[in-house]
Amino acid sequence: MKLREKIFVRNLLIYSVMLTAIGFVYNYYAPEAYSSPAIPFINLLFFVFGWITYNYNLKYLEKKAGRFVNFYMLITFFKMMFFVLVILAYLMLRKVDALPFVVAFLIYYLLYTIFEIRAILKISGRNK
């Protein structure tokens, strides 16, 4: 594992642990109608996909830096479509906690997207 990847994984792990702790506290104190048992799994999903997409982005940036933006947008599009499918599948299987799941999913999506964009900007040299 390269140094950039190690640093990213460490930071992603710390970030994920903090978000997991916040999710558990929220699930513990929130009324049952506003919580979902899937919140820790959402966090795990975003951790895994964040790690995978960062690695692909890093490898592509090293090979073809000029076309990196196109690749990043394509990866982001496919990731977003997969997440939409996850949301739809959950909505079809568990209608009981659909709203808390979707809200938590979108919040995690926003938080992890901000984290990933900052990391990508750092490695691409655009965050000075």
C-alpha cells in the first residue's frame, strides 16, 4: 500500500468511526420512528465504496492525469446509480423504517462525498 493510500485509509477509518459513534448515539436516543437499524451498515457501505473509488481514482490520476476529471465523474455517476438502487431495494424490502433510512443514507452520502472530494483535491494538487 502506498503512503497516500495508507493516509487516506487511516483518515477514512477515523472519520467512519466518528460517524458510527454519532449514528449509535442517535439510534439510542432517537424515538424508534426516527431511527433505522441499518444506519451502521450504511456507514460500512460508504467506507468500503470510499476506499475502493479512492484507489481507482488514485491509479487513474497517476496514469492519465489529463483525463482524470472525466474518469472521476464517470466513477461518481456509477457509484450514485448503485446507491439509488440500494435505496430502492431497501424501500421495497423494509417499508417500516423507509424515511429514517433514506434520510440517514442521504446525510451519510453528503458527509462522505465532502470527505472524498477533499481527499481527491488534495492528491490532484488543486487544494493549495
